[in-house]
Amino acid sequence: MEEERRDTLLALIHMAEGDSPSACWDDLRAIELLRKQASREEQRELAMDERFVEYVVAETNERR
């Protein structure tokens, strides 16, 4: 994985896992981008919590 892509996905994961009302990005927007931009394997490669991976993937699968 390219370093720039890795950094972008890590930033999205960090934003998606947060729930601060004062954040400039809300967690739902970050989750939506993760659904579109990162595969399950990439999420795992970046050490995303497995329960969170399943949450992101489950939402994607429900829409199909």
C-alpha cells in the first residue's frame, strides 16, 4: 500500500472511531468514506479493530 494512501486511510479510521461533537468531521462521514475507499483487508492491515471492520462491512453488504 502506498504511504499516501495508508496515511489517508489511517486518518479516516481515526476520525471514524471518534465521536467528538466538536470535531470538524463527524464519524458517520468518515465511516462512509471508509466503506467506499478501503477494503476489509486494507482495514485489517491498518490494525482497525475487528468489530469496527465488521460494522463498516456489514453496512456495505446491507445496501447491496
